[in-house]
Amino acid sequence: MRRIFTVIPIYFRSVYYNESDLGDVNESTLALYHFHDGAWDKVDGSAVNLEKNYVYGNISSFSIFAVMGSSSGVNNDGSVECTNNSLCADNQFCNSSGFCQNLSCQTGYHPEDHICKPRIGCKIGAKVGAKIGGKTGAKNITYSNTIEISECSNLNISNSIYFLTVDLNSSGNTCMNITAENVSLDCRWHKIKGNGSGTAIKVDGSGYLVENCIIENFHIGIMMNSNETTAYCNMIQNNTLGMVNSGDRINNGIYKNLIRQLILLQRLQTILYMSAVIPVFMLLMHQREI
């Protein structure tokens, strides 16, 4: 009799945090959660190391992960029960419906859980609380122009936020070419898919924000020929190079991006070489969250 065994790899995942980021969250309740079937479930074996400030757990499958905890007025799913004014940001107060009033958000963002969030929020990771992660995307910037695009484009108008409105298939050398100063590209979780060559998004200059993009099947996912560029909450998969930080460019920020199934990943002057031919059950080991 032949017996066939299925090998399920276990990947130990740890996420570090600063105590200054906790706000009202009880540190001892922190745990690692994964998004599954429309809900957040605690990762098996997840716990917190209070001495060294990191949360850990054993992961055996691809998923979206987040660190969550509990506090007075804050639920594990990240929603806030507004029961007193202290849960609202400065110059806001609770109304009878349990929401903060006087919250003004810029174009492309809306008030939710008492903070400004992108209208299509980050699907990679999460933070819990009314005051934690109270950012407008990754940067708090006011733009002069709001522009919707539905094809590969040159983003050449300064002080503008561009919203991608459809999924794109690109056969050219570069799909999104950002050349103006202080430009934001928000893909709103639309996909930019290539033909195995070229670059999905290329940025030149300074003061850029690229967020909420799904990038697949390019030679280079995001090329940063720039300073002061932030890549926030992007899913970059099945490319040769995930992100390339060109030359001596500095002060670029990479937050809450999921980069996986690459041949080569270049990240801020550090190159990680990966085998292009690997067993399926080892793919998890080649996933990078940044």
C-alpha cells in the first residue's frame, strides 16, 4: 500500500511595533490575525512578546495579515464605538449616532471609524483604534487637481491626484510614467497587467505617492528614479523585479506592500536573489510584506 503525504510548510511570522503606536490598545491583547472568508481570524499560536515588542504566529498559507488588539471602545475588527469625545480626533466630538463630527477629508477620502480613509481602503494589514493610523493614505497632502484616468498615461500635471478607474492591460514599455512634482497615483485596487516586459509605474522627480495598485506580469513593478516617494499598500506579484530604487536615490518610503512570486526583488539597495523554479509548497517562503 502506498501512502501519499501532503507537506504543509509552517512559516514563523513576527511583526514588531512601537509602544508609542498603541494609543488606547491594551498591549497584552495584541495578536496576529489573517483575513479569511470575509472575516478576521486569529492566527494559530499567535501571541505577543511584551519585552521585545513583537507579535508572532505560525502561518501555513497565503493571506492578508494584520496585528490587532482590544481596548475600551475599540473592537477587534477595527471599528470604534464612539462613547465619549476622547475617542475622536482634536476639534471633533461624538454625536447621538456614535460618530465623530466635524471631520473634513480631502478629495478621494472619506470619514470612517473617526479618521480619513481612502475611498478604497488598504487591503493589506490594518491598525486598530481611533487615533492609530489616522493618516490620509500614507501622506497628508492637499492636491490642487483631481484627475481620473482609464488608460496607461503620462502623469505630468503637478500637485494632482490621479485615480485609476478600470483594470489595464499594458503592452508598452511603461504604463504609468510620472514626471510632474507632487503627484499621487491611487489605483483604487484596479489591476495593471503587463506582458512580461516593461515597467508598470515609473516615477522621476520627488514628492510622489503610489497606493492601492495591483501590479502583475512586468519586468519591473515600480521603478523609483526619485526622492521622497512613498509606495503604500500595493500588491506586486508575478514580476521579475518588484520594486527598484534607482542609483543613489534616498528618502523613499515603502509601507504595507505585499510583494510575492518574483524572480528577483530589489529593495532599497538590498538585493534578494530567488530561484525562478521552486516547488509550489515553497512559494510562501518567497513572499515579502514591506
